[in-house]
Amino acid sequence: MIQTSQAGSSFTPAVKGLLIANVGAYLLMVIGYDRVMVTLFALCPPGLFMPWQLISYSFLHGDSGHL
């Protein structure tokens, strides 16, 4: 049986955090910050690489069909 927290949610704090980050990144891309998000967080060609891109690229979405 799945144990729930006192508030009745079956999500752990880590899962809640990931869901919030994904929804936030998607909303920023939908409202027009897609170019900025891709520039900062997508995996880029060699020479433009930033260490955080190994994790941050997984939060980017192409469109709602991509979800």
C-alpha cells in the first residue's frame, strides 16, 4: 500500500519539486521566453557548453505534443 503524507499527497517532496520545475519551465517557454530558455539551458554544440546543461536540458519542452 502507498503511504501518504499528512496532507494526503502521495508525492514525495522531490517529485513535487520536479513537477513544479517542469511546469514552470514549460510555462516560461509558452509565454515567450523560449529563446532565452534554449540559449541558457539546452545542450549546445562544443564551445558553448555550460555544466548545468547536463541537467537543465531535461526540463525543456518542444511543445505541448512533446509532453
